[in-house]
Amino acid sequence: MNRQKVLFFSRDPGATNQMVAVRELLCETIEAPPFDVNVLRSDLRMGSGERPGFVVMAKTVGHTVWGQAGLVVEDWDKALASISFRDRLMAIESLLGDRFIDAVITGADDVDEADTVLLWQAAKVASIPTVAFLDDSGNLDVRFRDRTDGRLVFPNIVYCLDRDAADGLVALGLPKPRTRVIDNPHLARLGRRKPAPGETTHIRNLWGLGAGDQAVLFVSENTAEMAPLRQTGGWDELALLTEVIAGFAAGRPMGHVDPGQKKVSVIVRPHPRDTIGKYEAFRRPDGPRVMVSNAGTPLAAASAADLVVGMDSALLIEARLAGRPVISLVADSRFNRRFAATSAGAEP
């Protein structure tokens, strides 16, 4: 009997993180998984304990995340090259048939990604079960809509990381039995995989840090780029970075990092979908030194820093759960609400 073949598809880094973790749960032996994987197998019309074959396809920045996990990835855009949006649904239907796909697992990509919703529609036409994993609950009313006629489109099952997200989908019209609330598979995977020995030292060397230098990792978000398309957190990442730099320049400590004691370097880690060159004007040689770097995986970079600062990205939570000192610069951020028991959500 042939194994079921699952298509994993994603574009955005948050969605792809979930896909990497879910593929691992389905296809490898994992002790203490974050949810009952046999429920997922049932949602995909598989037998209990069945390990499927799989095809991984990604767009743009999704390739990087899959590549860091050591997976061979097909280029979605290359497979659909020269296909107009009008003909794209039919082309995706053909792609599913040509690759003998039995089930589809996706993330829920941002509002400017139309192919995720088209893939759910194409799979429905072909009677192929679809499951989506949410990495956050923002802008659900846009992310689950057809970009041509505005109607809501749902996969068969949506896995949510909290009840608020599930309730939000139910309010939009998804029947409650088609939602699942689970622990975060990506965070569970991170708990199983620590940075390799020497990796953090290597990253600090790439950052050009001297002995005893303090590194503050500024985690960017692409708010400026996405503000015209969807509701954002309401902050200005460029203004917040300016404030961080000005504070250190004036000698003010942040968390346990004190520029009066040791040299400070601010390492700006761009979001994968930031505009190229977005932070070039912030580079400076000293007082504090400011550089832009994407060295290492996100969590390895956070582990290499003495302090992680940012707005409300998933990396802040990941770094905090990994035991790193973290500060959210946004008072009412989800991060600060989650870690309200500590001062500003900062120290673990």
C-alpha cells in the first residue's frame, strides 16, 4: 500500500516555523509531542501512526526557514511560472494532481499572500483534506478571504495556538468543530533543539564583538511595509530603534546592559520581509556601535546577545522561553501581557 503524500506549503517565516515543526511531528518519532498527532492524522484521513511521504513547497522567505531545517524545498513560484492570477486556481489543481497529493498542510500567511487561500480552494475541488496552522491571530478577516471576490475561505481544519484565535475564526463563520486549540509546535521544537556548541561564540565573532562587549539584538518587524495593507501593532520600528540608540548614547542603561560599564553594540536583525537597506542609515562605529546582521538562525542570534529588544514578534517570546533577557518596547504588547509577572517582561 502506498503511503499518503502530504504537501506542505508556506511563505512567511512564522507560518514556515509551524510547518517545519508539524512535518517533524508527522514524519519522525518525537517524545512528548505538543498535541495528539493522531488527531492530525485523522484530520488528514490517515491511519493512526501512519508516517506519510511529503512534498515541501515554499515561496520567498519560506525557503530560508525550511533550508535551516535541512529540508529540500521546491520553488512554488517556479512551478507556477507565467501563470496569471486568473488561471492560478486551475494551475494549482493540476499541480496537486501531477504530484499525487493526498493531503495539504499550510500556515496562514499574511494578507498580501493570495496563493495560500487558492491552495485551500483547489484542494477542496479535488476532495483533498486541508489543515492550516495559525502562528498568530491578527487580521483573520483578511487572511481567510479570496483576493478576487472577498468571500471567506477556510481549510477543513484550523489549528490555533489559543482559544481567542479559535473564537475569532468561529465568529467569522468557521464551525467550532473545525478548530483545534493546541500548544505551539514550533516552540516545542525549539525546546528540543538548542544552538550547537560554539554557535553563539561564532555569531559574536561575526558581530565583531570584543571581550566583555555587550550586544543588544534589536529584532525588527516589517510594520512600515505592511501598514498600507492591514492593521498593524501601531508602532514605528524606526522611531523605536532611534530611541534605543539615543538612550545608550546618553549613557542610560537598558535592562542589565549599562553603557557606562562596558561597550555596547546594537545589532539590528532585519525582518525577512523588510525593505532592503531599511536600516543602513543607522549604522555607526561607536557610542553605541550599530550594525545590521542576519547572522545565524533567529534563536541562535538571540542566544548570542546579552539582551534582546523589539516590539511584539514571535522571536521575543522564543528568546524569553529560551532563558534570554528580553524587553518589549511596546507597553501593551502581547509579549508584555504574557510575561507581566516580570518587570516589563524583561528578565527571566
